[in-house]
Amino acid sequence: HTRKVMRGGCWVTRSRLIRTQYRNFMTPDRRDVLTGFRTCAR
């Protein structure tokens, strides 16, 4: 299987890992509530 890099964290990630340097790897066909594109307004 090919894997894709997921950067950052989500609402269940430990606080010490919520940073852009954090990496996780998942297969492209994986779907769940923990991955996706999120936006932020200032």
C-alpha cells in the first residue's frame, strides 16, 4: 500500500504533538473523523 503523510494533529492528539512537525501516515483510501482539511479565521 502507498501511504500519504498527514501533518499536524486533531482534537484527540496529545497536546505535545499538536504542531506542524508532527507526522502520521495513512493509506489514501482511509476515511474517518480524525483526518481532513480544516480552516481557521482570525
